Amino acid sequence: QSALTQPPSASGSPGQSVTISCTGTSSDVGGYNYVSWYQQHPGKAPKLMIYEVNKRPSGVPDRFSGSKSGNTASLTVSGLQAEDEADYYCSSYAGSNNFEVFGGGTKLTVL
Amino acid sequence: QITLKESGPTLVKPTQTLTLTCTFSGFSLSTSGVGVGWIRQPPGKALEWLALIYWNDDKRYSPSLKSRLTITKDTSKNQVVLTMTNMDPVDTATYYCAHSKLLEGFDPWGQGTPVTVSS
């Protein structure tokens, strides 16, 4: 069982927006502004999409945005495109002992 | 351009020790703030963080696997090595290494290397 809780699936039509949640505790998501989101296409390595809650690495479209409220972080994908269909994982710094924890992943389907 | 590539055995027997090597280019593991982490993913399952080593040789381990893991670095060879003892079939997974800068996430990742634990 993963430390962070994500919905197993999410979906939306092209052009729509979809939000994926990531729920942790005050010891991880709620305690630090170090939440990351990764996109993983089948058979491929994960790709960093968001770091430090809401920052985008160079090259990531601004359709991807992140936010956090309390112990829950969220990834929003706006203007859905077919290539956004993938698995998405959140992760959070969890202090010097646990260090890094991942969510169980969410499969995003573009209808 | 930063690249990383994992290497190691694809098949290990139960109770054996797994040794994986991450060979990287495009950055130095002697640069302040830089680290290399290991993450695994069992078939059809979620990512699991395993270990991380920083430029200053600070090492972090997953609490649930700490007794079985050792991470080391060879700065001159641009390599990071992960060893996992007492392998079990539940350790069957694709193992990834990834570049990290402070707590800014893992970016980029290597292509991953599949490891099967079976007798």
C-alpha cells in the first residue's frame, strides 16, 4: 500500500480539464512544499512534470499545473490532449527518516 | 544533456544479492546539491523509492528496506551502485536510477532495468 493516496483512474475529453488528487499526511504532503508529479507512458520511464508543488521543469507545457491545500496536493491538466493519456504519480518529501514517498498512481484516460 | 543508464543482472535467485550500477553523464556527483536516487516499479504496480546518495556522500534509505540496501558512489567513474541483499520474488521489478537536485524531484530518469527474482 502506497504512502500517498491517489484515485486509480481519471478521465476527460479532449480540450477539457481534469484534476488528480494526492492525499498524504502532515508528515509528508502537508508538512513540506516538496510535492512532485510524474507522467509515465506505457513501457517508458517516468518524466517529471511538476516539482515543489507548482513549478514546471523546462519543456513541460503550461497546461500542467500543481497546487496544494493542507494534506492534499493536486495536478490539473488543462486543454486535454491525446498524448496526455498516461499514468501519473505524485511524490512528497517525508522528512529526514522516510525521505521520499510515492502515491499509488492514477491512470488518466482521454476519452 | 543529462543521461543515466542502469545495468545489472536480469535474473537473480532468491536469497542472492543484487548489484545494480547507474552510469551517468552530463553532471558531476561532486557538485553541491546533486544526488542520484533509485526507484523501482513491480510489474503493473506503483513506483517505490529505494535510496538516494548526495554529492557530500549523505545517504538516505527507504525505512522498510534499509537493512537490505547499500548505496555508494564513484565520482571519478560517474557511477552509483545499489546493492540489495536477500532478494525475494516480491523484489521482481524494473529498477530506475534518476538525477536529483536538492528536493526538486527526480529528473531525468534512466530507461530502467528489469530484474526478475526466481529460482
